[in-house]
Amino acid sequence: MKPAKEIPRISPVDKISFYSKFVSKNKPVIIEGLADDWPAMKKWNMNFFAENYSKVEPVTIAVKDGKCDVTIEKGVQVSFTAIEKTINKIIEGNVQNGYAIATTDDVFPADLKNDYPVPAYCADGSYLRTRIFIGAEGTTTWLHQDLFENLYTMVKGKKRIILFDPWDTVYPQSRFSKLPNHARPDAENIDYEKFPRMKNAQPYIVDLKAGETLYLPSLWWHHLKNIEESIAVSFWWAYGWKLPVVWAAAQYKKIRQI
């Protein structure tokens, strides 16, 4: 790959500036101090979830050899598992046969939302959804992209995120596969014989630490690895030309559930 480029860092700006400088231009940025006043920054750790939400059954992904369990044949392998059955493996740092929590926040009691106020940048965003991610040191999520805009805030720990812009040569999976939004290379250890065009790929790399927020634009490829045991909150919303696509996807999902 080419030498990594840095992602710019800013202090919080007004909403109009944020959209004009970053969202409308589809450019990532790191916002420092956006979550300084969140109660979660002081309260949250692994024991907090173990003691207060042990019976909650969030979306949980099996972790094998450090990687979240994702296969081209089966897609992403998830379950709804009580935190009391998973948190100890996360605390122990078990990434050989462990778990990662990657769940919408509505599985928790509503009062938990008081710990992380929705940023003004997306508070009125269309199709807004929030996810909470909890994982052990070493847990890795493979290179993929999402249709939504994303504000990704680290609450505890540190996470290395490798990004590529939507048009870079990252060898996506077939759009007809069960993983149409995933790419095939390991962004940390690229096999250039299998993926020669990755030699010209342009990575952007950030070690995102507690208190920092990454604006991850729609459709940017991203590979994530926990440098430390970590907890993060992600705000997703739809914007611009993606709105009718998200609407159509939502309608399709409703039809399938009938």
C-alpha cells in the first residue's frame, strides 16, 4: 500500500460547518472533545455492563483467532446472548474463542441513553440508529463499508481503524454474495500476490482513543482492530442521495418479515 495519510483533527464546530466541510464532501475527520460531557466517559467499563445489564441479550458475534466470525458462505454469524455469558471472556481478553458485542442500543433499558446524548450533527438525521460495541483487546472486524453516515466515538480503550475511500481498489466481495459490503484482503497483512492492485491503495490510519469521535463517511471502507479492551458508540444516519436507497431497503425488510 501507499504510505498512510493522516485524517484531520478538529474541535467541535457548528452543524452547518460540519456538513459543508465534511459530510457534503464525503471526507473523514476526527473530532476531539465531542463526548467530553457524556456520563458514559466516567461510568462505563466492562464491570459496569456486567453488574447492571447481565441479563440483557445484545447482538453478539463469535470471535475466532481474533477475527469476528464472518464467512462468505454464511455471512456474519450472530446470536442474542446474555451479557453474563460473554463479558468474562471479553474481560479475560479471549480472542481465540471469545465474543464481541455489536448491538443496537434499544436492547438495553431506555435510561442507558442518558449516558451518551446524541450529537447535534445527527440528532435529526433520517433513519438514525445507535450501536454499542464492546470487545477484547485484539478483536478485529474485517474490511467493509456501510451505506450510512457514521459518528464513531470511543468511550473506553483504543482502536486502530484503517480506511480507504469508496473508489479505492480493495477487491470487494461479489455484490451477490452474503457479504456484499465486505472486501477480501486483510488490511493489516495484505497478500499482494492475490491482490496486486492493493499496492496502489491509499490507506488512512487512525488510532482512535477514548474521548475521540471519527466521522466515518458513507461507503468508506474500514477495518477495525482493538488495540486495547474497548467500548464504542456509533451513530448511523442516512443523508443525501442514499435516502431513497435506505427507504427501499427498509421496505424490502418489512416485506420479508410478513
